[in-house]
Amino acid sequence: MDPTLYTKALTIIRALYGEDATFREGQYEAIEATLTHHRTLVVQKTGWGKSLVYFVCTKLLRDQGHGVTMVVSPLLVLMENQLAAATALGLRCAVLNSTTKDVRQEQLDAMRAGKPDLVLITPETLFSDEVQTALSSVPIGLFVIDEAHCISDWGHDFRLEYTHLNRIIRRMPQTVPVLGTTATANDRVIADLKQQLGDDVFVSRGELMRRSLSIQILPLSTPTERYAWILENVPKLPGSGIIYCLTQRDCDYLAGFLQKNGIHAAAYHSGLEQTETNDAEQRLRENQIKVLVATVKLGMGYDKGDISFVIHYQQPSNIVAYYQQIGRAGRNIDRAYTFLMCGEEDRTIQEYFIETAFPSEQEAKAVYDAVFSHAENGITGRGVEGLVNIRKTRVDKALMFLRNEEIIVKDGARYYPTLHPFRYDREHYDAITAVRRREQQQMQELTQTPGCLSRFVVNCLDDTTAEDCGICRNCLGYPEFPEQPGMNALHAAQAYLERLILPIEPRKQFPSNSFTGSNKIPVPNCEGLCLSKYGDPGYGTLVKQGKYGTPPGFCEELLGKSAAVLQAVVQEHQITALTCVPSLRSTIVADFAEALAQRLGLPFVQLLEKSGARQQKDMENSYHQCRNAWESFACIPDIPFPDRVILVDDIVDSRWTMTVCGYLLTQAGCELVFPFALADSSEKKGRDT
């Protein structure tokens, strides 16, 4: 230990926290290693104070006249917390991310002049052309990678710009300290990070057990059971907390259910406006709401010391993510409760994520060929979609994959091939997939182990020093909260889920003007209604049974519910007739629409006809879905068209069939077209970031 350095570092933290403040075990050693070894990796549990290490290092380096500290941070909410903490230490800070574009040039000029002590930057902003140009003349005193597990192929999160950080590290002079911090790295990830950070890496690694957290497993298979348990038990839990869901849709539905039943809740995910998520986060921070229903967008680095419970509505994909998320709770309180719901649905969703983590070789090659065919002038992502019949999310993933492999590059909005030939390292990708399957299996084993649950979690992260926690469900020998919900809560949950009515949001632009003649859809579409989510309990199941029954046909319950829902629509919009999307293969939709029109007291008129052999379900992205619908449907000629109609279909997915048919009807003379479908089958399983 360097006594002079220790005294200076201790003086800094006591100026902030008081004369009795001391370093936590390992904190000073990490500070000294960063300033002397120049390559340091800190692997410590959530709440340990990893950010304090680089804040103190920054203060010490700046006092010696060194350059600015650059902290690469993955999430805006994490940056906000870091900014507040750094400012409290007296550090002058700058922030570079997607929300600070208006002042970016001003901040870059300040960085060139060495004015800020510390710069917080997202990886995407770091690799922007203007920032990369500016960095050549910015003196760097310390380079920090927060959530460093993201730069490893073996980490639990894939983010293109993170994987490219090793290029910057390699260019850093050995005299510039480089620090990586994470709470979630096992032996395999640590070994990979040591290689990426360079030679002679000092690893600060402590025990990962969080002794304030109790874990309880809840074997609840259906959404109804999970909704009911949450409704019944959240009011009994102390303080405020977080419910983690895997999809945005689940966040919205569950938050709506809790609100309807008198529990102060809000949804939080990247599909919401920034103002909405900021407001929800602030309300949680000030304990104005009981629970935030969030995706992983509220994840790494979120720091509210008194969160008293975390509920996982679905199983995370691996122990690393699970440990990270339960680590939001119990930071500055003696006891916090965590609950993990589990069932067959979770395995299905996680298998989907694992299977789609990498593009297939066929997808990657098709996307590469599309880029290569436009090598001279480049091609946009939308242009690629027009050339390949692959779902947009898969095209985006393939483009990211090819960029990561340095087979293509992106310049502005256009992609170009590099001199590197196309290659697909199947063995490497299969190895990563195998690891992810093993990690998924660990989550299954967690739900079934008879031993200490907390100890099992940290053992999976290769911390073998932990003893039994003494407070989890298995250590106690009994559940502190009921494992099954009561009948009243079950009835409330079932009623809510069965009565969810989903909006059919209008499309506003055609994906291409090459076949429509215009990008803009000139007539404003009317937002429609969808009765259910395909396959979900209640009406979603009835739709599935009716579509594939023997014989096929939609039941009286669906007919009655549809009529009840549309009765108000007929009056509000002064509907004068009902029509349907035609089919060449079945009369099931036409039969249902005709019966529905009779129930509503409206005339049923067939206004559209269909031609073409290609099925819409075989079209994978907007360009091909829109074009196929455009080429397949037409208005029946030489018949009178009613002013205001309801357009009925059984299943809505991409919304292009409804959009094109609605557009054609308005062009033929209909003043208003109101879309209605029995079920939404769109796959919105994508992870949030």
C-alpha cells in the first residue's frame, strides 16, 4: 500500500461522506491498482461502490494535471445516477449521448480544452464520426468501461459498439489507465476480459452474496395465476419495488391491471416516450408509486437504495441477468424480498431468444449479398428489406452481425461491403449458443434446488466463498409469502385478461413508392380494435380453436363479444355497413362478418376481391408484406360504396393487409374505414435495451 496515495484517497471520500468514512473492502486496492497497474478489472457485487473507484481516481489524476476521464456507460438512467454522484464529489462533468446532441459540439470543444474532469458517454455516441474525430485531440487521463461484461462474447448482453471498445483499448498508450467494472462476470467472462484489456490485468474480485436479499420461487404457470399473485401480495410488501417483464406488451398489460385494481403502478420500457419513462422513474424514486413494471431498460446501474422488492414476472435468460436485476433491491435497507415466477411459458420465450440471438448463415449471406450488390453507392437498411424476404428485426440483426465481423461498414444511413470476404464462424456461434443454453438450464436448476437459493446464484457466478444466506425460502424452510393466489384475485385476473381490447394502430407510410407511387398514405387511417392476443387465455384461445377447428368456425361467444364491443363504434362513427378482408382459401371470415353485421343491424357488403397465390403469412418484412397485399387485393368494380364501414378480419399481424384494404376502400369512395380483428398474432418478443 502506498501510504501517501491512501491518505489522499481517504481525504476525498471523507470530504463527501464525513470524517468517519472508510473504504469498503477492496475499494482502495482497486484505486491503487488502477493508478499503478494501468489495466484493472473490478468484479464486485451491486451496491459495492464500483463507481467510487473511478471517481476517486479521476480526482487524484486531475489534481496531478492529467487529462479527462472518459466513462463509457450503456444506459441513460445509469448515466444520470453517475452524473449526480460525480457532481457531489466536486467533479466537473459532461454528458454525451442521444439526448445531448444539441450541445455536443460545445462539449467536444470543452473536452479538447481539457475543461471537464469526467465525460460520461454511451458506446454508440463514442463511435460517431464527430466524436472519433474530436478524440484525436482530447487528452485522456483514464478510460473506464462500465458494465464491462458487455464487451465479451461470453457476456449476457450483445451490443455492437461495446464489442468494438477493444479497438480503442488497443490504441491507448500503456501509460493511460484502463478500468473495467462489472457486477456480473463468471470465470469464463473474466478470462475473456483480461485478454481484451491487455497484459498484466489486476483483478479486484469480492464475494457476490447480497445478504439483505431473500429469494422465493413461485411455480405459477399461467398469466392468470401470476397476475392474481401480484394483485394479492404487492400491497402486503413493504415500500416500493420493481416487477420485471420480458416484453413491452407484458409491462403495459400488467401495469394497467394493477392500476385498474387500485395499486399505484407505471410501465417502463423503451417503447414509451422519454418523458414518460423519466416521469415514471422519478415517481418511483420519490415513492409516489408502489411498483414500476419494467423491462431490462431499468437495469444496470439503477440506484435507489430503498427498493424493497423485485418480482420477476418471467424467468430471465440466465443467472447473470437475474443477479443483476435482483441487485436493484436492498442496497441501503436490511431486508428486501425477491420473487421468481416460473413455468413452461418462460422456457418457450427464452428458447426463442436463444434461437434468434444470431442470424442464420442463410440470413447473413442474403443480407451480405444485398449490400454487395450495391457496393458502389451503398444501400440503406430499408433497401435491404426490399431485396430479401426476411423479417425486419432479423435484417437488423444480420446487419449488426456483419458490421461486428467487419464484413460490412455503415457510413451515415448506408451500408457498404469491406474488403473482408463473407465468412460465418459457425463453430464459435454454436459455442456461444451452447453456453446460453447451459445458462438457461441453470435458471431451471435454481427453481428446483433444495439448497440455499442465494448461494446457488453466486456459485453459478463462480463465487464459491459464500455460505447459506439464512433468509431465502429454502433456508427458512417455509414461504414468507403465499405460493398460490386466492380465488378472488384469480377471478379478477381472469376477467381482466379475457377483456383486454387491443388497438390496431394505423400505418402512416408505405415502405416504398416503387409500387404504390407514393410513400405517404394520403388518407388518415382510423385506429381500430382487436379483440384479443392470439392464443392467450380467453378469447385468444377461442380464436385459435375456431380457426383450426373441425369444421372451422368462430363460436357464439366471439360473435357476441364482438357485437358488444362494436356497438359503441357503430354509434360513435355512424357506421353504415360492414365488409371483410376476402380469402381464396376459406369463407370463415366472410361467414363471421356476415353474422356480425346481422347482429349489429348493418348490411354486409363484399367490397373487396383477392387474387394471387402468395400467402401474406409467408411475407417477412414490411416491404414484402405491403407489396403482396397491394398486388393481392382490389375493390370490386361497378358497385356503390358505403360512406362508413367496419373492415373485419380474423387475424392481424403486420397490419399491412388492413392498411392496404382500408386505403383501397377510401380511394373507392368510403369516407371512413374502421378496422376490426379477432386476434393479434404479431410477435413482439424482442428484448428491450
